[in-house]
Amino acid sequence: MQRILIANRGEIAVRIARACADAGYQSIAVYSDQDFGSMHTRVADEAYALNGDTAATSYLDIERILDVAERSKADAIHPGYGFISESADFSRAVEEAGITFIGPTADTLEQLGDKVTARKIAATVGAPLVPGIDRPLKDAREAYDFAAEFGLPVAIKAAFGGGGRGLKIVRRMEEVVEAFESATREAVAAFGRGECYIEKFIDRPRHIEAQIIGDGQGNVVVIGDRDCSMQRRNQKLIEEAPAPDLGAELRKRIHDAAKDIGTAVKYRGAGTVEFLLGEDSQTSFLEVNTRLQVEHPVTEMVTGVDLVAEQFRIAEGRGLSVADTPEPDGHAFEFRINAEDPGRGFLPSPGKITTLQGPGGPGVRWDAGVQSGDHVVEAFDSMIAKLVVFGDSRQHALTRSRRALAEIEVEGVATVIPFDKMVLEHKAFTASPVQTYTQWIEEELLPELPSAPRSNLVSEPQLERVYVEIDGRRVEIRLPDNVLAGVLSTDRVAISTPPQSPYEDTDKAALRSPVSGSLARQLVTDGARVSKGEPVAVCEAMKTETTIYAHKDGTLSWVIEENGSIKVDEALAKIGD
Ligand code: ADP
Ligand code: ADP
Ligand code: MG
């Protein structure tokens, strides 16, 4: 391998470009129209246009990516995470084009990408599992029967799901049908396949996962474990390694199961085997993520293993650099710095980042995908950077994390940093043993969160980078921004949305939308009597369905029609007394 194409964007594309430089490979970036000039195109040695402005016409488009690979004479492709990183079709197409795919074989991706098949493999090697159905559900009736036999709560999950989408928790029998239908619809919209399965829902679990690397010949080594219980909408926000308070026995059980699953498929590359850990130590296999994980740096911090370098070695057939699970040294946290407003239900906050200053000093790693002046693009993920902090012990890493978070300066967009700071003051998170679990943020912390203040854009003249595209190749020129202002006038408009907390509503009757998107379904008729906590509507935003519950008892009258578009905080309905 000499020339590696990175089929991704943002921080992970930057991370991989750096690894290429460290190992002496040339890196080739690709970009969507909005990402023209973004950090990953600047860090890579070369950058090529994909000529699309949606995920589907850029980072998800296998043909366009292969076309760039051919034109740029790439001899290997690293897919990063998300997008097509777990696509068997992509892995196969890359290898058929005579290019090295830095990841598992298409066969492995097929087996493990289907969570139902993955569950079967886990069962074969004796991995811990909660009761569930080992095939896709035929209809809502089957889901109902399972819940009746094994009891509530249950989880209905998309077989091809990912990123926390396509998962519905059912706590009442009358919700089974709606949950099955909604999970199926969401799965079709997000993944193009609607198959769902069902398993027992574990209440208040911790999310524990094991990092594996495999050489494709049957040698698999576990590179330690992580705790990723700090989630919202089933997506991780803070992760750490090693998983605290696990105990030798439980740790061994999780490591052994991960190794056995990897060995069973002769795993090639880096992967993650995820588990849930119930309060009574009940453990259940969740899924295998057949790619580099967002949170891989915490493992690198405590083991010294560079997982991207390891992926390169494996792809070149040079085997693994580690023979046995390394003993972790110290403790590391990762904070995903998302451009989201935690006080508004973690609503994405796209826009121009006018200032971004990362932290530094001992034990701090700042993996960013943007710099000052870059944009948070609405079409893509809201994560702008990852703060990774190392300490001699968990306590030391916690103290250092407070310091590092305080050093970060961001202006122009809201971020989750105020939320991170609150978490670091919370006993449930800082105590030993930890008392946090996967729903802890939503159940216990969210109601306390204030809305993030938003600053206005500053417009002092400065030299700005501008990029032009010549023959599909990016070229940089620099111009004073007041010259550009006339051309790019929309970018200069000051944003001054007054932060409004949903918890201080002046119109008590208004049932407000937590998202911008559409009102997908009204679950009750106009004029119906509803009681507080009753599901009344389903909203859809960024391909995710959110159930809206009545905020009080009363008579409901609709303000927005079915399929009508909605803005965040807009009244969907009024509930009169
Ligand atoms: P991790 O387990 O590494 O934390 P996540 O489940 O949070 O991974 O997903 C990693 C990234 O990939 C996120 O940005 C998420 O939005 C994205 N992602 C995950 N699955 C998919 C998918 N099937 N299609 C598109 N993006 C996905
Ligand atoms: P994804 O592919 O979206 O990452 P996972 O199967 O890994 O899907 O589940 C994501 C998260 O959803 C888990 O970390 C956990 O918080 C929650 N979850 C999934 N299945 C269950 C379950 N059976 N019981 C409790 N929580 C679950
Ligand atoms: Mg997962």
C-alpha cells in the first residue's frame, strides 16, 4: 500500500490522514460539495470532489468513490466509521477493483452486519445473551406473543440498524403494535431494510464493549474494554477505558466472548463487540461493529496500541503487533464534542464556527474535524471533535478532564460542553462504583440542563481561505473576507436566536415539538381527552422518529396537520384544561 483513499469526512478522515502521514503513506481525501475546503481535505495530501451534496450522492455512493480511487491511483481504501464502512457490497467492490479494503471481508460484513445472524453466531460460541428471537419478526403479532411469553419491557430492533436508530422500547402491551410499525418504518427510511427482531429489554444497563483485532487467519486479540453508558437517544456521548468496576470475572467473560465471536468468523481488521450489563450482572451480547469505533482513542491511550496503524498492518498481511491482551495503564475518557444544544434536547446546531480553540497540555488529545471558520454542515453528523483525556487513575483523569474542558473555546454554534461539565460534577458519574446507566442522561440529567447561550457572529476583516475546484481537484487561494463578503453575503448575517428553555413556557397549553422536521402521525383525534404522559404524536426529523407525549391532562386540539412541517419549539397542538 502506498496511496490510501479515505472514504469519509470530518474528524475520522483527519485521524486516518494523520495515521497515513505517520506511517509514510500518501492520503487521498474525497469531499461532498459542502465539505469543499473542510479540514479533512486540507490535512490529506490530495482531495477529490464527489460532486454531490447529500450523503447518498457523496460518501454513500460506492461508484463515485471507486471512480475517484481509480483516477487518483489509490491502492487501498480506508472507510472510517459510519457511511459505507460496514457495507459488504463496498468491501467486495473495492477488492474486485484490485484495491485493498482496510477492513473485514465482505463475507464477515454480511454475517455480522445482520444483527440477527450476529446473535446466532454469539449463541453458537456460548456468549451471554438475554432471551430474544433469532430470526426477523414476521408481524406485530409475533412481537406481541414474545412480550406476552417473556414479559415486559422488550426492545424491538432493526436487524440492519446502527447509530442508535431503529430501536424501540416497549413498556406497555398496548404499545407493541405501534412500536413494531414505527421501528420498521424507521429502519426502511434509514437503512433501506425493514427487518426487525425482538429481545428482552435490560433495565438500567451499562454498555460495555471489547476492542478486538484479528489477522483474518483466526488469530484474534482483545485490546481491552470500554464503558459507553453515557448515551442519549441510544448514541454515545462520553466513553472511557478501561470499563470501571467490572471485576476480574465479568471482564474475563466479556473478553472471552468477544475473542470467541471474532475467532468464529476469522475476523480481519479492527472491530468491537458490544454488550449490555444489567444491574444484577446479567450480561447480553448486543452486536459487533465491524469497523474502527468512534471511541477507539480511549483504548489507544491506556494500551499504547495505535489501532489505525494496526489496521494498516493487517491490511498488508503483516499480522498483529500484539500477541495478548495488554494490561491497561491508567484511565482515559472521551467526550464527543457535538454541535448540539443540550438544553433543547440535544438539538443539532449547524452554522459557522467563528472561534474554535482546542485544549492542550499533558494527557490531552484533541481529535477535531473542524477549525475556526469551518461550518457544521446540516446534512451530516453534528460531531465536530473528540476530547480524549488520560490520567493515572479514573480520579486523575476526571480532574484533568475538567481542566481540559474549561480550556476549550467555541463560538458560533452551541455544543454539548456545558453538559459535559455538569456530568463531571455529578456523583453518579464520579463515584466509585459508578451509578450511571444507558438512560441516565435522559432520565436524570436532562431535566436539569440549561439552554446554551449563542453568541453573535463577529465580522472583523481577516484573511480567509477560499477554495476553487479545477478539474475536480481542490486548490486553495486566500482573500480578505471583506472582499468575499459581497460574494458570500448570506454567511455574514448575524444570528441572534434568543435561547428559549422549553421548561419556561409562557403558553402552558402548547405542546411543543422538540425537533425540526415533520409531524409524521397524529395518534389521537382532534378534541380527544388525553392524560399526561400519553403518546399523542410521532415527529420525524433527520430520518428518526420521536414519539411526543402529552405534557398535561386535558382536551387536545391540533395546530399542525399530519405530514405538516414543524420547527423546533413550535406548538404541535394545544391541550386545554
Ligand atoms: P460507535 O459505536 O462507534 O460509537 P455509532 O453507533 O455512534 O458508533 O456510529 C458511529 C457513527 O456512524 C455515527 O456518526 C453514526 O451517526 C454513524 N452511523 C452508524 N451507523 C450508520 C449507518 N448505518 N448509516 C449511516 N451512518 C451510521
Ligand atoms: P446500534 O447499532 O444502534 O448501536 P445496539 O444494538 O448496539 O444498536 O444498541 C444501541 C443501544 O441501545 C445500546 O447501547 C443500549 O443503550 C440500547 N439497547 C439496545 N438493546 C437493548 C436491550 N435489549 N436492552 C436495553 N437497552 C438496549
Ligand atoms: Mg451499537
